[in-house]
Amino acid sequence: MDIIQVITRELNVEKWQVEAAVKLIDEGCTIPFISRYRKEATGTLNDEQLRNLNERLTYLRNLEDKKAQVLGSIEEQGKLTPELKKQIEAAQTLVVVEDLYRPYRPKRRTRAIIAREKGLGPLADIILLQMTKKPLEEEAKAFLSEEKEVKTVEEVISGARDIIAEHISDEADYRISIRKRTMDKGTICSNARDEKEQSVYEMYYDFEEPVKKLAGHRVLALNRGEKEKFLTVKILAPEEEIIRYLEKQVIVRDNPYTTPVLKESIEDSYKRLIGPAIEREIRSALTEAAEDGAIHVFGKNLEQLLMQPPIAGQVVLGWDPAFRTGCKLAVVDPTGKVLDTTVIYPTAPTNETKIRAAKETLKKLISKYHVTLISVGNGTASRESEQIIVELLKEIPEKVQYVITNEAGASVYSASKLATEEFPNFDVGQRSAASIARRVQDPLAELVKIDPKSIGVGQYQHDMNQKKLGEALNGVVEDCVNKVGVDLNTASASLLEYISGISKAIAKNIVAYREENGRFQTRRELLKVAKLGPKAFEQCAGFTRITGGKNPLDATSVHPESYDAAKKLLEKLGYTPEDVAERKLSGISGQIRDYGKLAKELEIGEPTLRDIVKELEKPARDPRDEMPKPILRTDVLDMKDLKEGMVLKGTVRNVIDFGAFVDIGVHQDGLVHISEMSEKFIKHPLEAVSVGDIVDVRVLGVDMKKKRISLSMKGINK
């Protein structure tokens, strides 16, 4: 198989683009680096295209390895025919390779193998030829053997049936056809193990849907319901049609002696061998497709969360709400340094004295440190904490706002080894409050400290292939960190390790070098860091930033390999590198008439020139600035305050296959179902919203008992 050709066709790009990308990947270049600094080589393939290309490249290379292994195994057995070799080499998926390999795979002792050992293979061949003129009982007598423990004619015929059933089951073409028929015409159905038992799976207690129409989130829900022993799930195949198809393939002569036995063998082959195997394969394929879809949505949500704009320059009070154990507070200065921590008890079980004491503590903290923003975690007791904050804001002269912050993963972080190293003298509550404060100051720098799977912006994340999920989400974090860039003099090791070309060990070495030698003055200084060689420098340099260093270009995303070209460009336009630092270059793109001609002059590619110009106009611009800002609140709503028809502003917290959860400032997030998102038809909620979006929603209904809020985005006059 020509892997390059296959990927070219699938991605709908030119062959030379794929060849160049594969060459760069094989040389050890990272996806962010290729996407940003090798645009000429790949014809400007973006990071999403490159990740898809890399994924397919890995799959197809594994497929080729599997083919080589299978061909070697069949050849060893002396059974490799030119026809079979051709079929295996042409296979496009691992499933087809497995189908073709099945008859030659070393088997555990099956009923058919035992029957062959008893010398019954020739009778099976006689039956399959369908040409005998004698009743099978007579043919069978020749195979009776005391020595081989074959004592009756029934045993002989039964053994021959087992051999035929396995022979039919091993035929790759039959399997391919049956799998297709089951996919096209089969249904998946589920039933309750105990109908009286209440559970979240009640809509699946008597459920049936065509296999090919089944949505990914339903597949994952059925799998979980089955795993938790609430449901029994099975695939109903078009059994009669399949058996008729097999009969047509196997029974080629109307022989009164062999036809009944062949029919029995076909039925047994399908029900005992083929059917269960295909059901397992289809369910596994459905699960894999559903997981891929869920991982994609999870990735998009995570990207939006990581790319939330930082709220810079504010002293933030982080508030980790709780009931019994008290609310943990941490005051953090604009650089993220923790100034103070304490615990207050304004939430149940509480009393007037405790509430008054809590407010006094808050007033002192706000006044002493000039707090301008309170960041409240959205976990347990968030609602009650919010009530206290709103009361307090009315009592104080200072202008303070608050924001509800998604605290998913904060508890995971606060108990982690990293948090212990960062705050050795704090307990988990103080660490969590500090993290909730920092999340609004620089969401990306804080969230990279948490395993992406624990950030909670997906569905069924615990049920899926953890390795695959982990790789996909790490890829998202890597893309986000490299998009934004990292300040070499302030970044933590956990942020640095996501930079292209930097491993965990090198990230720690960078921090150690900084602590030992003081600030980095130039990017080239990175080469003095232990284990950071020229290759790693090439990969990471463009994504690092040094503000106030010796070379103004070090504060931009211009790669050191393009510095000469950038300097020539500045000279040509009448500027100096110092003008870059002073941000005097806005509007220079208007001075360039012919990018192609200028690129040739500067001996660089046109895409690189455009990137350099864009960066010099707005040096070190933060792509997050274009994202919607978090809603800062000063007042509060209760669920019972909600009325049907109310229009509110809310923040999208999570996007799933069938809708989105929106925080409208009450304790419970409301659900906007996909059917309520847009006037026009959309296939997936991500077409309409992303995590972090600020949206206008109308209240459709409030179910106090089930604590459910239904919202709509339709029919709201903007």
C-alpha cells in the first residue's frame, strides 16, 4: 500500500505536502513546530490537518506491520497462495486483515480440530462436495474407530458438521458480507435487568434503534448501563437473510443426503461462531467511533477553556466553597503570588455570629490587599457562598466584582505532588483556593498543572480508552500553549513541558538554570541548559518569549532562524529592532506591495514573511484576547427566582453531543438542547457554541424536584 497516496486522498491535499510532513515528523519535529515554522515545506498545512495526518500515518504503518506479520505466519505454514497474498496486501483496514488471517491463525482446540484429529475431515469434504449417491449414515460407517473413540454414526456426522461449521466461519468473504448486512439492517436493543429499579438509564429499559443510526452518546450510555449491570444490550441481526445468503453460497447442488446436514452446519456456524464474533466486532467499532467523537468534543471544549482570556492586573481573592469544613480563601497578587490564606464559616452549619465574623474577615482582606475580584469555585456550597458575597458587596465602599470559576480538577491539583512542591506549607483547601484565584488570572498557566482528563469538560471520559484520550488531550494542551507562547522567565516547569521539543526533564532543567543564573537575557541562552541541544532549541525557540531582554525579537514569535530576514525587513522599512519593543510598527503590512518579490529578496518563503510582518505589527500578541471575556457579576439569582420566558446572559460550561450546559448564575447549570440552539438545522452543538462563550438564553422551564433548568437560544432579539 502506498501510505502517502492514501493519506493524500483522505486529507484531500497534494502528495508533496504529505511527503514533506511525513519527512518532518520522522525527523522528530513536533506538530506545533511544523504548523508554525515549516509552512513553506508543507504548503501551510494547519495543526488539525497535521494531527489527522500523523494519526493516519501511525494507523497505516501499524497496518503494514500487521500485514507483514500475517504474511510471514501463513508462509511459514506453507499455505500462502499468490491470490491470498494479493488480498492481504490490498486490505485497507486491520479488520479485513484479521478476517483473511482467521483460517490460518493458531487456534485453541476447537470442536472442529478435535473432529479432524479423529479422522473425520474426509467426510466433511464429501459433504461439502455434495455429490454422494449414498445416505450419509452409510458414508459415516467407514469412519467408525474404537481406537479414536468414534463409536456411533451420529458422532461421525456431528464431528463432520463441526468441521463444516468452522470452515464456513473462517471464510473471509462471508464475514465481510455478514458484517455489512448486520451494520446496514441490524438493530441494537437494550432491556432492563430489573424494570422496577430506578436509575439514570430508564430511557434505555426498552430501547431499540438501527445500528447505523445510533448516536455516539447513546453507544457510550448503553455501554455504561451494561457495565453497571442495569441493562442487557444485544444486536439483533437480520438472521433469516444472513442464513439464506450462506445457504446460497454453500449449497450448490440439491443433494437429498447432504443438503439437510449443510443447513444444520450453516445455522450452527452462524449462531455459535460468526454471529457472536460479529456482534463483538460491531459493538467494539461503534464504541471506538463514539469514543473518537467524544474525544473530539472533549478536545474542542478543553481548547476553549484553556484559551479563555486572562484577567490581568487584578488582586484576586480565590474562594473554595464548602459546608462543614468552611470556605478556604487565598489572596493572590497580579503576578500569581499568594499573599494570604484563611478559612471562614459562612455556610451551613452556621449561625449569625459566624456569618458576621466571616464578613469581617473578608472586609479586612479586601481593604488590606486592595482586592478587586473574587473568584468563586462552582462546586458544593458555591450558591450559598455567592449569596454571602453579594450581601458583602452591598456593605463595602470598595468596587469589587465576582466571577464564578469552573473549579473542575482543582481538588485533583491540590492533592497532587506538584501542588505539594509549589505550596509545601499549605493544606489541600488553601492550595485549591490559590488555584481558583490563579485560574482567572491566567487560565492556561494554571490548568496545565492538572491532568487534562480531570478538567471535566467532556462526557463519559472515564469509560473510554484512557491512552487515546490522554494523547488527544495532551495534543490540545500542546497546541494551546504553543499558540500563546511562554515567558521563559516566569513560566513554571509544568507549563514549559508542553512547549514543542521540551521534555519534562528539560523543563525542570530550564527552571533550575533560571534559579541559579537569574533571568534569561536571550533565547540562545537556552543552549546552556542541560540536555537542551540544537534540535530541541530549533523546536522550542519560537514558542518562548523574553520580555525586556537584549534582543527585542526574543519577545515575539519570530523564530531565531528568521532573525536575519526580520532585521533586513526592518531596515528596508526604515525601522530598528528597538522600535519593535516600543510597538511602533503598527500598520507596516500596508507598506508592503508585493509579498512574493520581497520574500525572494529576503530569501525566505512568502508564508514566513507574512507571519513575521503580522508579528512585528503586534509583537507578542495574545490570541486569547479575541476570546469572549468571563462574565463578572455583582448580583445573584436563585433557582426559584427563575421564571419561564426570562432572558439571561450565561457562560457555556460544557458542550456535549445533544446540547450545552450554560451557567446563568444560579447553582444549577441549565441545558440548551441541540433543537433549541439555532433556527437552522445543526448536526452538532459545536456548530453553534463553544465552552466559554457568553450567550443569551431564554428560560423554557424549571423542574425544582429534579433540579433541571431547560433553556433556549432561539427567538431572542439581539
